[in-house]
Amino acid sequence: MSGGVDSSVALFRAIEMGYDAIGVTMKLWEYRDVGGNLLEDSNCCSIGAINNAKLVCDRMGVPHYTLDFTDVFRTTVVDNFADEYLAGRTPNPCVRCNSFVKWDAFIDQADQLGITYIATGHYANVEHLNGSSLLKKGTDPLKNQAYVLWGIPVHTLSRTIFPLGELTKEEVRQIARDNNLETAEIPESMEICFVADNNYKRFLKDYSPERLSTIGKGDIIDENGEIVGKHGGYTNYTVGQRKGLGLSNPEPSYVSRIDPVANQITVGNKECLEKYNCTVNQTNWLVDNLTFPSRVHAQIRYNSPVVEAEIVKEENLISVQFYSPQTAVTPGQSIVFYDDDIVLGGGIIKGIID
């Protein structure tokens, strides 16, 4: 329970469904370590968020516990966040948090407590069919969160409950209002939870100062290899970025590639961002009957359109060919594969094929 409305209503609905429930808040990060302060109430894990979760549990008459997951969160999520930017890639920490902390580590903790199921406030669904469990999109297309869940261990699906999967956000808020839940009007948080001020550049400077200090200024080159400017460190950029380049070209320029070895940023016009192919690694498959090559629907970022693609297995990589060009396919980001509303699996975009 994050102290927000979604997890609060998830608990309410789980109790309505007849489960003997407890509320658990995961302590993931100490804001005093890097940025923020003890009373950073806008973030999860804060004193205010934990207190909100406890108030909701008290209202429902169920126990509330705060469990410490800071070590596993730091090693699997935050360290990776820094590593990826330093490698010239753009990470998605929410995906890793779901995979390694909120499911993998949390299921282990549930086992120790003798708990059979876990329920979360994600907008997704699980369908149990012929002895297997399928992860499916949430019913509300505006809130569907299946994209950030592709990495959860497949064996945990049979123990996962999504009480909000068939609801819209407004329906969830109305349930909270109707039942006088203290979190009914708490606004959504869109920032990275462990970056207190949502400034990842400042965070990297504070979290990895020695490693970041080795990255100096470098060249900005165009698609022909000509130097057109200087950058202040490649970790400050992501594929598709337009602002902050400091260039005076007559037409807008966008970051199309980041080369950490050469310490170069490549820029081009918007058409240079359109790609038909990419490679994918670190895959996780949630179905056991997928054959290759396979025609699927693919999604390259959260809330982006789902598009047709073909995936081919090549040794330790998946090769993806989009049927239409995709803009700003970004190494380090997740790509998720679907069959209609079923999540087949996903992986991390490794490279772009021109």
C-alpha cells in the first residue's frame, strides 16, 4: 500500500471479495540518502504515505505492516538506474521494481508470513485458464498498466490479484469517496519515486559522483558524422530529446543515438528517429506456447500506441521488425508484446537496426 487511492481501494475490494487481508507498505527508499528530506510527503515511502495507508487499514479493521525492502530496491532498481544512464541507455525503473521487488522479493516475504495471494492497485487483469495464468491488459485503456508488468515472474501470476483491473480511475476514486477512505482525493504521482524532485540529472550527480565525474564534454555530430556542437555529458540526453541541445540549426534537431564509448551524441531531423527494426534482450515470457517467428502487437513505451510487428529469435536476442516506422525507439526502455489483450512477454531494447 503506497498511501494512494489505488492501493487503498484494492484492499477494500479484496476484502469485499472475501479475502482475509492485511495491508503492507513497502519501505523502498530513504530520501535523506540522496535528495529530499524526511518529510517528503509527495513521495511513496514517506511518513505521510505510510500513515495514510495505516489510516485506511484502521478504517477497514485490518492489520497494517511496513516492511523494509530498501536493500533489494537499491541493488536491483537504483543501482541499475545509474548503470543504465552511464551506459548511454534510458532505463525504466518501475518495470524493474515490479519484477524484482514488488513481486519476486515480496512473494518470498509472503511465503515467510504464510500468505497465499498478493493484491496490488495496478490496472491489469489475470485470467486463470486450463491450469495456467495469463496476464492481461486492464479494462480501462487510459489506465492500463500491463506494460510495466511484463517482467514479473510467471510463477507468481497464479498468486496475483488485481482488484482494480476492470475499473476506471474515476470509478476507483468514487469507491474511495463512497466509503470515506482517507486517500480518496490524493493526486496521482507520475515522477520516479526515489528521485525526490524528479530531476534525474541531479540524482545521478548525487548518487554516483565519482563515476559521473569521469564523463566529460563531447561532440554532437550529425547523421553524416560532422561535428555540429558540444554536449555537457551524454547522461543528460535520451533518444528523441529535442530541448537542451544548444544548437542553432534552421530546423529542429533530435537526439538519434548515444555513443558512450566515443562520448558522442548524434542528432538529426525527426525522420531520423523513425526505425523499423530493433534488437531486444533480457526477455521474460509469460506464455509457454509462443513460436518464432511470430506476428504480435508491440509497445515501445508506456501509453504509446500498440503496433503490429514480427519477432524472431536469434540466439540470445529477439529481433523485432515493425510493420510501420516507430519514432524514438530507445535503448534501455521496455518493449512489450501482446496477443490482443494478453501479455505474451517483453524485454529491454538493446539496439537499433538502421
